[in-house]
Amino acid sequence: MRKHTDKLSADLPKRDSSCPSLFQTSRRKFVESVLVAGAGAMFSSSQFLSQLSAQSTPAVRGAKAGRIDVHYHLTPPALIQAFGAKPFANAANSANWTIENTLMDMERNGVAAVMCSIAPQADPFADVSKAVGLTRECNEYFARVMTDHPGRFGLFAALPLPNVDAALREIDYALGTLKADGIALFTVYGDKWLGDKAFDPVFDELNRRKAVLFTHPNTANCCRNLLPNIAEGTIEWGTDTTRAISNVLFNGTAARCPDVRMIFSHGGGTMPYLVERFEALAKTPKFVSQFPGGFAPAAGKFYYDTAWTTNPEAMSALSKLIPNSHILFGTDFPYLTAADQLRDLKECGVFSAADLEKIESQNALPLLPRFKV
């Protein structure tokens, strides 16, 4: 797979190190058979421009009313070219996955739409010298897929943090030109978590735009290789989600930016299990004025997806802490599938059939109105 990918990558035109325009397409020759985790066929930039011009608000065509997966990773060709296929090929469903496979799987499981975002494998934007251009290429790729399959794919656009100025430019481009449904951020960038004062301009702009913010855990500088033979995703990512939630709340970002509608992955990580400690902290003199109703109502304003938490223990804890209306269906594809998650959600015994219907589709619609049918 790597050898084949490298051969094709060698055929790709070299790109300028500056952030190129969408219309300077550099990857038309990249065939979909090598794309990891569902990256699909490309089309010309002129076609893309005409479709965007014709669809200021893309219409839903071809999508049936059904489930919406808010946590779905595709790997754009730019990432494969930058890192090779190996970092993205560690999931059983990744190898040789195509857009056509994705659509067939969606039909089998009654999934109307999936929200594309980038997984943190290979820490894709850690190299600040490449992050701006790489982020733009990935967002443009997702926008092409979204436009080519109206109503089936959505876009949570990445930002090149911790470069705040570039991130602000990308917000404008992604939400304005690419018609993204929201923004996707990692919980941490190096040694700065969401809620850090350095990111205030980004949250202020997202608040001004009343944007949806999808978050995904990553590994902080402090916490790499803590335990031998245990991958960071097994323990650390749940913990890092909790760090981001607590930092956004206790640093005052959430209160200052009430119109940012935030989604946290994996059922909020370990946050539901630490709620007693958070409640105690919220009652201390330093924070009591920020949490007049306590910690739980503040945490309950966020949204949480079900990926990797469709077990009775996790769902019981989450559903006792936050309203069911703020639980969203998410798979973390390609690491889990819709079939896995739908089966486990049903069998966990926490939700009624009516609750499941809302979690799987209806709860997401206020955040993603483009998918209303």
C-alpha cells in the first residue's frame, strides 16, 4: 500500500509552500483507489467553483431522512502525500476504502449524512511551517466531496492552530467560501488546551458567527508515551477531552462565548466520572459566581457524541449528567463503524426507542440545518 501510494504521490504536481487557492488544484491525478478512509474522486476546480456559486446553501439531494454521524474521519490526499499511508492504515476499515464504499455502508445502516473531519493520527498540523497550506488543502478536499455528493457529506473544517491569525483567515474561508457546517479543533495544540487565553480571538470569532465547533482529543506535549504498550488513545484521549471541557468552562471561555455550540467527542471522555470533583471546584469562592447552578448545568449546554462510549456504564453516566437532547450519534469511522455503534447503543439498555431516534438523527438537526428534509 505504501509503495503504491508513494509511486502515485511522485506523479503529483509540486505545490507552492504558500497557501494556494482552491482553484490552483494540485491533486487531480490522485486516484481514489489509494485513498485511506474514504477519500474519493476529485473533480476540476472550475467545476467546483461553478457548483459553489450555484449553491450558496447546498441543497440536500439524494439523501434520505436518516441517521447523521457527526464523528466521521476521511483522510484527504494531502495528508497521505505529507505523511505516507502508514499512519492512517491502522484501522481495519481504512485500506482501499473509497467514497463508493462509504455510500454503500451508509445505505446499509440508514445513515443519511456523515460529518467529515480529520483524525489526529500523525499529529497532522504540528509542523507550523506546513500547517497553513495543509489545512487549506484538506478543507478544500472535503468541500469537493461535499459538493459532489450533496446532502451526504458535511464539513467540520480544520484550523491551523496555534497560528491564530491564520486560523481566523481559515474560519472566514471555510465558513464563507467552502460553506462548511462548522469548525473542527483538537482539544490541545502542543501545550495549550481549548480555553487557553491565546485562543480567545478564535472563540470570539466563532461566537460572532454562532458557529458549531466539533472537538477531537489529541495528545499534549506533556503526555506522550506515559505507559509502555498502551496507546495514547486508550487512556490519554479521554483524559484530554476532560481537560478541554474543564478549561473551556473554568477559564470562562464558554460563558464569554455562549453562541459557540460545542461538541465533545467520546461522551465527554472522563468528565462524567469526575463530576463530583468538578461540582466541588465550581462551589469554591474563585468559581462560584461563574457556576450559579453548579457544574452540571454548564456542562449540559455542550453536545457529546457516542463514539467509543456505547456501553451501559458510559451512557448511563452521560445521560444522568446531560439532557438526552445533547447526545449525538458518532462512530469515529474508520476505527468503529455505524453497525458497531448502532448495535451497542440499542443493547446498552439506557435509551428508549424514541430516545435512540433522536440521538441518531434529530438531535443533530438544530446544529446542522442543511440536512433537514
